[in-house]
Amino acid sequence: MENNNMTENKKGFLQNDRRLVCSMFVFYGICIVGLIAAAFWGLDLSRQAASANKTATAVINATQQVDATFTAVARTTEQAQYEFIERFQARSNLWAVGPRNNEYWKGELMIKNGSYIWNVEEVKKPFIWLGDFHRGANMKDFDLYVDTKFKDGLLGNVCSGLVFRKALNGWDAGAYTFSICNDSHFRIFYYDKDQWDPIADWTLSDAIRPEDWNRIEVNAIGNKFKFTINHTLVFEATDDRQQEGGLAVFITINDDRPSTILFDNFGYQSR
């Protein structure tokens, strides 16, 4: 009788153990499924948040691009009304043209296909060369712009830009320069008697497009200057060393490799 009771008790314990084990498996299974579901839910929320952030960023970027485009169009429309605009559609006596062969370089200046082309075939030594604007040397307050583009040349060694307020009695008596280079840097200097005083020296700007046309602008009112590249204001300065002077386009080449620099759409507006 006792043996039978013991056997029945053992069976009961075994059944209870099985139920407990099964219950634990079910419980842990539910927990694991819950954790997996929670993980996927959290991942989905993260994806939704990332997607929302991405969409918001895209909207902001698109808005900024629209604003930038609108500003550029408005600025271009304004510049189309300047009192003097040279589009270089035909050769004229307003700009220096013809072959060049001097101690610095050999090549040719030409007006062709709607551009003022500076074709430098041979560099004998590093040089700076100017093409003067014909209106004289008494320009004081103005807005000024020109489009420029590089072809060939070693990166960082070819630059082009604008000279302004160049002294009546010559370059050595004082002038300001604003140039961009084919490695996406711009430079602003005051030049006087072989001394180059940097106002902004070798400043990197993502506004510059090294392989495309770039519009550079100078706004000069009294002793205050603003410098713009492709409708983006990149620098402001105050300087009173030169009150008025002439204007010019210019190039700088610091390497012996041939290069071609183009200018177009030179615009001037007195203020």
C-alpha cells in the first residue's frame, strides 16, 4: 500500500515538474517573442524618426536652394541693368588683345566666342598680368563683377580676378586685388611698392567652382568693401589706404605650365 502511494506521489511530482517546465518554456517563449517584437517596434520607430529627420532636412535644403536660386536670379537681374556691361561679343579697342612675348610669358590675348581669352602658351617665370578697364583711374564707389573660368594649369598656381582702385600714377603706388584660384581658394590683397599686404590670404571657399564659370564681385563704398563669389558673400573688410583708382582684370600664374584663363560679362555700376 505504501509503495503504491509512493508511486502515485512520484507520478504527481513528475507531472507537476513537467507542467512547471512547460510553463517556464511558455513564459520564456512569450518573453522572447515580446523582446523581439519590442526590438522591431523600436527599430521601426527609429526608421520612422530617421525618415522624418531626412524628410525635414530635405525640405530645409530644398528651401535654402530655392532661396539661393531666387537671390541669384534677383542679383543677376539687377546686374543686367548696370551702366556698363562688356559681354565680349566682338573685338573692340576697350581691351588689350594680340600676341604677347615678354620676359614673363608667351601667348595671346583674344576676344573670341563671347569670351576674353588669355592663352598662356609658355611661362618664363611666375607673373601677374593686368588688362585695364578703359574708363580711367578715378573710380571711387562702385559695384563691379566679372565671370572667370580656368582651363589647364597646376592646381593652386593659377588665379584670376579683379584689380580696383589702382593708383593713377601706376600699380606700384597702390591697388587692391580680389582673385580666386583653381584650387577653390580666394585671396584679397593691398599692393604697394612690391609689398603684398594680405587682407584675406588663401581662404578656402566652397562657393568656388574650379571647373566652371565663377562670378566674382566687389562692392566698394568709401572704406568698406564686400566680396562675393557666385552670389555668396565671402568676406567684408574696412581699409582706407586707397580712396579711388582704376579697374582691371588680372591673372596670376606661379608655375611654368601653360594655362588658359577666360573672362566674360564684365559689369560696372558707379555708386
